[in-house]
Amino acid sequence: MRISQRAQSIAPFYAMEFGKQAAALEAEGHHVVKLSLGEPDFGAPPAVLTAMRAAMDGRPLTYTAALGLPALRRAIAGFYGERHGVEVDPARVVVTAGASAALVLAAAALVDDGDEVLIADPSYPCNRQIMESFGARVTLVPTTAASRFQLDAASVGSYWTDRTRGVMVATPSNPTGTSVPAAELTALCDLARERDAWRIVDEIYLDLGDHDDTGRPPRSALSHDPGAVVINSFSKYFGMTGWRLGWCVVPEALVPALERLAQNYFLCASAPAQHAALACFTPESLAVCEDRRAEFAERRALVLDGLERIGLPVPVPPDGAFYVYFDVSGTGLTSWEFCARALREAHVALTPGRDFGVSTAESHVRLSYAASAGELREGIARLGKFVAALR
């Protein structure tokens, strides 16, 4: 059988690979502290679980419209107004089978063969893999701690060429958990728009971001750039990873193209998941999610304190998501060696920087604090003994 060059050239997602190794150790009877995957341990809010049970009462669950249930599209649009102060027409909301499907649709609609796309290094690997699958030439723009490991207008401008057609930003970011400051995101989007390039802003961790001193949540890119394509998901803030449900907000002119693509690629997102997700936007569910956001902040403090105590520096403390990106160069190991040995010797699963780009591939490791506080304490204790033994 002939395998396509696309399939042969795509890199594995190493976080998943280390997850498989962790599962193998667990099958042998070991307790593995799994800090490698970005999967909240809370699950969906109780009201959403109740709504799912109601949806599965034996009624016919037929295909929904390709763009999603109208009621869910209205609820998502309302969420932007109430939470972020941004008026969004429900007609611009596209419900998808997870944020990954939203990115697939956006890439299919925007990318032609040879188009250059600028993405930060480090960044979530699947984003660039999807872009490349549609023929994009992805340019990874190196970032540093000084820019919070994020793109800024200066770096985008310096890497811009006459082939650049778009910019993709994730704020807060996976793997670093850092956000692009609002003024910088505005400048970056303005630069791309002035050069007639599209902007995709991945905001799947936006509602896990820290609130400001007045209690306001982080701003959506839509507050300044209504022409951006914004991607979001029910997986992170709402804790619904396995439900595979996400959305994007797109310019009105892009909706017909995405509808045609969705009809052909996916037909629609999961009908029962869509019906249940309506319960995400009740006051009860939103209060639960806010309590969980506060819990993540406590877990972050626990992890940052623990990593500092055992001598693993975090160059930029995160302000959103549930990731810490720490530097292992002082241990004398590469990030791959560190993760492989931490799993084998300490039974702690982490993700090496190789997943996320080039510039920090060998020096940094991602830790997910989506696990419980008890597991985090155990994981830090095990890593402390492991690091001490290295020295």
C-alpha cells in the first residue's frame, strides 16, 4: 500500500507518545503521575452531565445543521457579549467537532499551496501540522522569555515576506501558559490586517486566564479585530475534552465557505454534545467553571513554588491555561532525556520541548497542572528526588 507523503512526513505528537508509555507502566502496576496531557481532571459541569443524560433518553438524534444548533450558536454569541463585552452575530459562529476541526475548516478556507504562515516557536504542534496539511509553508518565529514566548508585532514584521498570507497566535499559549499583552495583540493584528493577511487567534484557554485588578476577564481579540478568525473550545474552560466540541467566530464573508467545507468534511458536530453544551452557559455552570479557574490558580502556585524549590527555573510564569514551561538545561540533560528518565525512574509523565518547536526543543519541558493538587504534590516530590540524584 502506498502511504501519502503527507502522512509519512507528519511528526508524532510526543505528549501522546509519552502518554502511551505512561499507560504501559500503569498496566505493569506502577502509579504514574501524569502531568503530560492538557486534560482537566474535573470533567463537565454537573448541569451539562444532566443535560447529556436527558438528550440520550431514546429520542432520535439526527444530524444538526453543518454550522451547529441555532440555539447553541446564539448561546456562544451571548457568552461573548456577557463575558467579554463583544457583540457577535450568531450567524458568524460555527460549531465544530472540537477546536481542531475549527482549525481544519479555517485552514481549508484560507490557505493555498505555498502560502506562508507565521506561527510562534514554541507553539502547539497540531496547529502547524494542520496548516502544512493544506499546503502552507509554516515559518516558526523564534520567541524568548522577553516576549513571554509569544509573537509580537516587531517579530512578525521582521519575518514577514511577500509570500506571507497569515498569522496564527495562541493566547494564552500551549505550552507556556503565557498571554500576549492586549496592546501587543492589537498591534500585531493591525500589522497583519494592514498587509491584507488573515489572523487566526486561538483562544481556547482565554477564559482560564487571570482577571485584571478590577476583576475583568482577558479581552478577546474580537474586541479590537472583528475580522479575525477566533477559535475556541468546550474542552478546557468547560472541562469537556472527550466530548469533541468547539467553535470558531469568523467574518461574515467566510461563513458560506465554512458551511460548505463543514458539510463535506464533518456533516456536523456531535448532536448530543451540542444539546448538552447549552447547559454550559447557565449561571450554575459558569459559577462552577469560575470556581475551577480559581482552583487552577492555586495549583499553578503550588507547581511554581515546587519547581523553584527543586531548582527547575520557569523563565516566564504563566497567566492562563494550565501549563508551566520550565528550563532543564541546568540538569545536564536534554528535554527529551529529562522526560524519558523522569518517566522511567520517577514515574512522572511530562512533555519535552521537541513537541513545540525548535528554539527551546532541547532545553525546556512542559508540565500540565490539570491534574489534582494531590497528584501535583506527589509529582513535584518525585521530581525533586530525581533532580537531586542527577546532581
